[in-house]
Amino acid sequence: MTRFIVRRLIAMIGVMFVISLLTFLLFESIPNGDPARRLAGRLATANEIAFIRKEYGFDQPIYVQYARMMKNIFTGQVYSYYQGFNVVDEVKLGLPATLSLAIGAGIIWLFTSIVVGTLAAVKAGKNTDRLLTVLSMVGVSFPPFFLGAILIYYLGYKLNWFPLGGYVKLTSDPWQWFVHMVLPWFTLSVLFIGFYSRVLRSTILDTINEDYVRTARAKGLSENQTLRRHVLRNSLIPIITLFGLDFAQVIGGGAILTESIFNLHGIGQLAADAIGRLDITVILVVVLLTAFFVVALAAVVDILYAFLDPRIRIAV
Amino acid sequence: MSDPLLEVDDLRVQFHTEDGVVRAVDGVSFTVDQGEVVAIVGESGSGKTVTAMTLMGLTRGPNANFEGSAKFDGTDLVTAPEDELRQIRGAGIAMVFQDPMSSLDPVYKIGKQIVEQIRVHNKNISKAQAHDRAIELLERVGIPRATERVDAYPHEFSGGMRQRVMIAMALSNDPKLLIADEPTTALDVTIQAQILDEVRQLRRQQESGIILVTHDLGVVADIADRVVVMYAGRVVEQGTLDEIFYDPQHPYTWGLLGSITRVDRDRSQRLLAIPGMPPSLLRPPEGCHFRPRCPFAFEKCTEVPPLTARLPDTADHLDRCWLEVPQKRELRKRGDQIGLRTKETVIS
């Protein structure tokens, strides 16, 4: 186990190094991405720009700039070139909203897709299955900006059941927090439920033909017991993989559309704004954060695997 | 004599597929008595596994159609409602499957899988008691250090060990009837012999009836009391072990017996195959299903021969062949056309 964790940590550092380097180089080489020009503002003279370039060290070799950037990020001294705020502080500010969105939606989409996927598999070929298939397809095809806008318009603006957007801290008013999160949770979940339930349905239909499922029936277990104890347990592995990665993405600010449309001021919205302005420091920090969550949760998923499937334990 | 343990009468199983109706089992009748080992033999696709699975209710489905009856302990296994059948499955009738490598759930300890079967039929047994019983069963089927091994996972066991676990599981509720579907096919010959020993012991100790589904006549000769030979969904011949091995009446049976490897023959005669392929069960040949492959077929064979006793002295030796008995004995003597070199096998 210790060896596993150490190996995973080393891999994690390697992955994050490569990602940070690539992101840095990418935004450095993008046309119109000159940070000195951005810092100086629209009306700056050539002299002012040259001064800023020298002052901030943008004229130094790229690896020096990269090293300094990394040092700044890890000491929390990294500032937006555009608006001057401290990026790490800003990310910390956005984290509660993003976590609320990710955890709430994650629970909803995981459990709903297990229920929907299992139901579709059990009723395979029947009308229930067809209906669920259509609903899944509709869910997958609904982009959050569309579904979110519809929900806000009808349930928020017309019926006034839900607020039009924004985030209220859980600690300041739990009820308002909940009311504000319902639509974002729903919007984000719909997308994943459609996809996950399809994957689970097909995995279950494969598993149901396994010899050990036949053995379970031959033992005298009821269909329900067979399904719960033997089929579902063996079918959850691909779902857990998907969930680990998707969940990490959302925590790391991946739900850009959902966060923006509901104005949650989370990390995703921060990233969306930063990308619009080519604010490289913010982009870098958010990308690193996402990478961190993805790699960390991938490790958690591997441990969960071992829990779900004893054959993997030896390898771990 | 008391009623037989299991009485299968004119069992028919049809599956509706996209290509048409498959008559997987087409009128199969046989009985199994207490403490008796009945072997069902035949090549792949002859309907022997479907017959066995149908007795367990495992072939039921929207596309399956059943006729006939299979009486076990006062219950008709063919028509019994699912709930009733579930009480019997794994308790009164237990089954051991062909492929031990994939028949155990990979994510549970083997002990837990045995405990599950004990407790699903007897809720009064505590987990601890069931666990002790699992250890006992594992010891009985010859798993060394059963107290430790009960907590192992299936992937930590070899194929032979897993089949022992499957047998232990099948025995956990003292079944009156054990159905073993090619229990040794996937195993080494040495392991095979050990597994057959377990089966033999089960019959002795428990007086259980055993149905052994196999295509391995060596195994049949080793253990069976009676033999049912199936071909393309029908029983073509049935009788006692000696009757089938020493006075086989159906040319298909001759072919099966002829295809046993014989080290006592010339190299060219050691392994003889039945020519041709088994028929498609979607469109089986008219009349006797074996007709297209049978070197002795004649006009009458386009009618389906009934399964009856044709030998004057043995009422239980049944077959489905139009040939006259003396004619067959004569053919068998020179009939190396389908593999049967008969001098040493014929008593008559």
C-alpha cells in the first residue's frame, strides 16, 4: 500500500509538471498573448510596455519565466495580469461554490444513473427501456447553457420557484444555499445521468450473461438478490472510473457552462472569464488545480477498484 | 419399487429466434432413481445441456416454449411457478456447471458464496453456523486447510479447486438430485478422476440421484449406472451402462463408442470420427435426425422411429432405429464405416 501511494505521488508530480509546462508554453506562444501589453492596458505607450516587460522579467528566457511563475504559484504570490487580484485567494473564494455544485450534483448523478441504468437493463427491449433510452439521449444532447437557460426562465423567472442564479454560502443560510443549488445540480446531473445510465445498462447486460450469474440463480437466489449481489457489484467498475474522472473535472472548475449560466462565481466561472481575457496566471492555476484533482481522484478510484474487485488487490 | 426421484416425460423445449424455431429438446423422457447415476451423452448441440438447465428452470425466458413434464418430489419442474422452483433450486436439486473458472463470482470470498446458498434456503442458520458448515463442506470435497481457504477469493484457486468449491456449494443443502453439466470437461485428467471420486462418494453417502451430462464416454464408463444417448434434441438410445457399451442398438451410439481413442488399435484406426456434421435444429432432417450421417439409412428412415424396446429380453433398453436387431448385430460386426470395430465389443 505504501509503495502504491509513493508511486502514485511521483506519477502525480510528473503529470502536473508536464501539464503546467504545456499550458505555460501554449499561452506564451499564443498570438496577442504578450503579458506586458495586457498589464500596461489599452492606452499605454511603447515605452511603458517596454518598462513593464523589463520590470516583470518578460524579457528573460522562457525557462526563467516558467520557474518564477511556478515559485509564485506555490508561494501564493501570483496575481492576475488583468485585474491585479491574487489568483490563489480568488480560487479559494470560488472553491465553496464549486464544491457545492460538484458534491451535490455528483451524488445526484451517480445514484440516479445507477437506478436508471439498472432499470433500463432489467427492462431491456421493453417500453420502459425504450423510454429511458430516449430520455438518456435527450439528456446527453441538452447542453447546460440551453437547459440551464430554460430552467431559469420557466422555473425562476416565470414561476418564481427558484432564484435566477448566484451562490449563497452554506454557513450563512443553509436553506437559501440549497434553493440556489437545486437548478445547477439538476442541469449538470442531466448530462451525466444520460451518459452513465447508458454505460451501466450495457455493462449490466454483459454481466447478466456471465456464468457466475447463472450460478447465483441456480443457488436459488431471487432475481432481485442476483441483481443486487452479483450483477450490480460486478457492473459498477466502469461507472466508478468515469465518476472519478468527471467528478475531479467538476471540482477543478470543469463545469464552466453550468457555473457561468447560474452565476455561481465558482472556479469554473473564474476560468471562463480568464480564458476570455487570456489571463494566463489564472488559467495556469485553474488548470493545475484541475490536473491535481483528476490525478488524485484517479488514485482514489484505483483504491476503490481494489475494494470492488479482489483480483486487482495483488497488483496494487 | 418406489417412485423414481425424477421422472421426465416427453420434454420439449423450443426457442424462438430470429431465424425460426429451434427445437433444442424434442421429446425427451427418462427417469432417475435415488442413488442412481444417469449419464446424458451426445455431442455439442444435442440438447443435453438444455435438458439439464430446463430441469433447473434456467432456460425460462420470453423466447422459450416448454411442453411435457418433469416430476420431482411431487412438483412439475416444467410448469412450477418461479417462486416454487426457487425453493427447489440449490436445495432439492443442485447443479454443477461446466466451466469452474467463470462459475464463481470473482468479487466474493468462496466461503461467503457457500454461506449465501445455505442461508437463502434456511434463514434460521446463523452466519457463523453457515460459515462452519462451509468449512466442513470444503473439507469434504478435499480442499486442504479449509479453515483458511474459506476466506480465499476464487482467483486464488486453480480450476480443479474451483470445481470442488462448486461441488461443495451444490452439496450445501444436501440435494436429492445433483445435476452435473460436464463437470470435468475443463479439467486435467488427474483432477477429473478426483472430481469423479467426489461424485461417487456423494452417491454412496447421501443416496442422491445424479444426472451427469457429458460427451466423455470414458467418464460415463467410469461412473454411470444408466446412459441416455441424445442426438439433435432427441433420445436415440437409452439403457444400462452394459447394454449401451456392449450391445449398442443405434448407429449413432456405435459412432460415439467408435470415436473413443483406442490405443490397442493400429495407428490408422485409433481415433475414428463420425462423418458429417450434426444437423441444424432450425431445419432438422425429416424422419430420423441421424439419417444424413448414417451409412445404413434406408427408405423407412424418413419416418421418425419411435423410442421403444426392440430387444426381446430387456424392457428398459430403448432405441430409435428402424433396423432389425439381427441386422444391426450383423452390421456392427463388419461396420467399421462409422468407426466401430466390433469384435472386441460385441457380446452375442
